[in-house]
Amino acid sequence: MRSAFGLPPGTLEGFPSPPAGSLPARRNSALRLSSSLFGNAVVGLHLPGQRCVPYLPEDRLRTSRDRRLRHIVSYAADSVPYYRDLFRRERIDPREIRSAEDLKRLPLIDREVVRRDPRRFVSTSRRGRRSIMFLTSGSSGTPLPVFHDPYSLLANIAHGERERSVVARLCGKSLGYRELYILYRGSTTEHVWEFYRQHTFIPVRPKRFLLSILEPIDRVVDALNRFRPEVVISYGSYLDNLFRLLSARGIRPHPPRMLIYSGDAMTDDGKRLIEDGFGIPVHSIYNAVEAFKIGFSCEEGTGFHLHEDLCHVRVVTPSGRTADSGERGEVVISNLVNRGSVLLNYRLGDVASMRGRGCACGRTLQLLSELEGRLEDTIFLPDGRFIHPRAVWMVFKRTHDVLKYQLIQHEFERFELRLVTVDRQAYSGVLRAITSALRDLLGHSATIDCERYDDLDTPRGGKFKTVVSLCGPGRPTDDP
């Protein structure tokens, strides 16, 4: 795959524009102008005061949160089939759900409940019908479609000012800083950017370059040295392995002002290596396809400041009780702004604890700490490359016949592929294309033993991993 390096700042590969001058192009231009004016109006409506929200008094944050909660519950009762049936069946008056505390009256739901019929969680309103589908990363082996309405996507630009204030302080400027993204192609981030390009006109955007996680390390180093980004954004485990490899090879590229990771976790040792060995501050954003704004780390690194007025977060024990401050439990979210897929009391699967409020940075938002995100295995190959699980996910992302998958690396070139499909005919139909794509990714000398399963169980006390590496500590991270 060729590098995106060399594109003009602020552009990406794969998004061609129609030729200027043609009648369809002029008509499309008029439509895009109208759409952009509306999009800019939505962003402008929500933008004022966003950087001040994290510093508001607790009572004002709580009032804003509960107001949004009442609106989304009423909306769900009117137009979302799952909740319309739930309120009727359980004889719950939605007007009685007045505050976040009242969410305890509604059941907890998980990915499997939604996956069985995702459309039952999508509003039948105009905003719901116009919503845009995104797929979860498939880290559980089963992707889930989640729909976001255009209005909330546009407001998300303004809400991002809360997180960008941290970047601005560390970069020393609010505008014009350079960002290098290292992602899988077709990621949610790319789809959101494309939507913004079509529906907004923002004259000053960050200067962005996009690289694929499949790019060779020398291309990544070249981009760091030539583009000289102030910010590098990628997955936690990818950055962890990237800087371990750079350290082992004695490579010191141009250092950015900060790294930002999301999507999966970074090890404590990896973070220490980057911050102490390379002198680069590491920050994190807590988000998911189910909720684009959950939390963000600040300059003090004391935990995640939660966007509590946009996404209510609870931590629950295995019995479903709300955990006490400092008590570990499962993260449960309620997205308060999305009018596409409405998810209330949704179990994300992450483990964390609440730690109250109060931070040296001055922000008053609720803090989430000890977040145990997904520590995903990485495949290391004999030629020195490493393959992030999201690169494997690219093979399966649009293969609807595969319900669940797991790739196990037993030796550096010996793999086992476990597939769950609707039936054996579907398995036979997709097997050749999938194994061919995996060999392109892993190398044509790799052997891949495949087998169909009716289901793949999650290990007791652990999380299901789509990619498992059993090669042990002999991974060739320091090969020249």
C-alpha cells in the first residue's frame, strides 16, 4: 500500500472530487454549499463556551446532563422500537426518568442484545432515518453497526474543543498544528472526516497526514522526519510496539510534542519508555463507536475527565450495583446526544473505577481511573514487521458471512484461523478469499489452518481476543 506522505496538508487519499465545470458538478457544488452552510451553523451554535465546560461547577454540569437525559429518554420512548416496547411492557412512564440516578430503573444492555437486531435501537424519526452507519472495530470478534445522526456528528466538532484545549497547551498554539494519524484504512475516523468535508466549510483545519498501520517502519520514520508533526494519533498497542521497535533499533526520529492513543490500551512499560526514553508526553482519549465523546486525559495525567453532559458513565459491579468511588467494575454508558442508535445503560466491556472530582488542572468533570482497556495481541513476523489486530480486522470488516473470527499465531509463520459462520455453505464460500487476503498480509510462506466453529467462547475471567499470539517473549522486535 503506498504512503499517504506527499499529499498536500489537510488532504487524504481516496476521496476524488468531481471535475469542475460539468452540470452535475455545479449542481453538486450548490448542494454542498447549502449543506456546508447548515453544517457550519450547527457547529457555530454549539461552539461558544465549549472550552469552559470542563471547568463548570458540578451543579451546572449535573443540570445539563439531566436535561439531555430527559430529552433522550422522551425521544427513545416516542421513536425507538426497543425502548417504546420496553416502557410499555414494564409500565415505565418515561417522564419519571428525571435524572441520571433514575437510569437504574432501566435494564443494562450489552453488545449481544443490540447485535441481535440493531435496527430496534435506531430511531424511526427523521433524524434516525438520516443517520449514518458506523461499524464497531470488531475487537470482540463480532462487529456491530451503530448509527449516528448528522446533527450530533456536526455538534461533535464543537464538543471536540474540550479535548483540543489540552493539545493546544502542549503544542503551544491553538491553530495550525500538524497531526499524523496512523490508522487502518476505512477507519471510523476517516468516515467522520469525509462527512465533515461534505457538510462543513472550516477554513482553518489542523494539517493532517494519514498513514496506514500497514506501512513499513521506514515510511513511518520518514513521515515523522519530513512532516514533523506536533501530534501523532494512533492505537495504544500500535504506538507501544512502534516505539519499542524504534528503541531496539536505535532510531530517533523527529519527536512530536505529544502522542494521543485510543481504541485499545498501552502498557505501563510502553508509556514509560515513550515518556522517559523519548521525552514525548503520552495522552489518551476514551471513545467508542457507540459514543464518540466519553473522556480524555489532561496535562496532569490523573485519569479520564468524563464528558458527563454528553455521555453518562456508570461503573457497575458484577451484580449490577453501582460501584462505590474507587471500586472497580464494568463501564456502562448512556449516549445523551446521538439520535440515531439510542443506547442507554450500555455495557462497554471495559473495567475501571470512579475517583470523584478534583484535579490539579482545575477541571471539575468526573474522573475515571484505572481503566483497563483492551490489551490486544500483536503479530510479529520474521522479517521484523508487526501486524496490529486492526489490520487483521480489515480482512473481515465487510465480510457479512463471518459472524466471529479468531486468528491464533502458534509460531512466527504458523497460524490457526477459527471462523463462525451462518452455516457450512457460507464458510466454504468465504474461506478462499479470506485465506488469500491473510496471506497477503502475513506473507505467502505463512501456513494457515482453518476450521469452522458454531461459536467461540470468551475465556473465563478474561476478554475475547480476535488475534492471539502464542510466540512468547522471543518476538523479533530487535531484528535489524
